[in-house]
Amino acid sequence: MSEIKITKNNFQSEVLNSDIPVLVDFWASWCGPCRMLAPIIEEIANEYNGKIKVGKINVDEEEELSATFNIMSIPTVLIINKGKIVANSLGYKSKNEIVKLFEKLI
């Protein structure tokens, strides 16, 4: 499964009501570190398909969601499990560092 575009309209169903943990990537097209992280997030979406859901939230398009989570810096990655944030990461991180955020949940 590829990454899912998360919006305020599908946030409840795709993230909060998900049966599996969700990696949520807050990003923007103008953000250099976000562009560097994007291929890693895509790899994770493909490799962990069925074990973790991967969603992307564009902070410019979804200001309300960004405000809800007090996103001040991007990229920010949240791991949400059963509707609760269980891990987070700020800035560019390696694939191994991102995987460590959720590996105990799968």
C-alpha cells in the first residue's frame, strides 16, 4: 500500500479508527528535509504494508490538523496507535531511526 493523503475529512477513519498503527508524516513541498525524508517514508509504506499504515499531511493544505498537533517544525513524524500518539520524531531521520519508532507495535 502506498502512502495515504490525510486530510481533516479522512483523519478520523484513516488514523484514529485504524486497526493498525499509523505513521503520520507532516510535510511541505518547500521543505528540503521533508523532500529528503520522502523516499524513506515511501519505502516504509511499501515494506511494512499491512503492518503499519503510512499517511502524509501537507501542513500548507491542512493547517487545522497541523494546529491540532502543535506542529511547529517539519518534517514531523508521529506514530499513532489506537488513537493515541505513542512516538514522535522531529527533523530528518534515517530509515532505521524511523522504524525504531514503531517496530515494537507490529
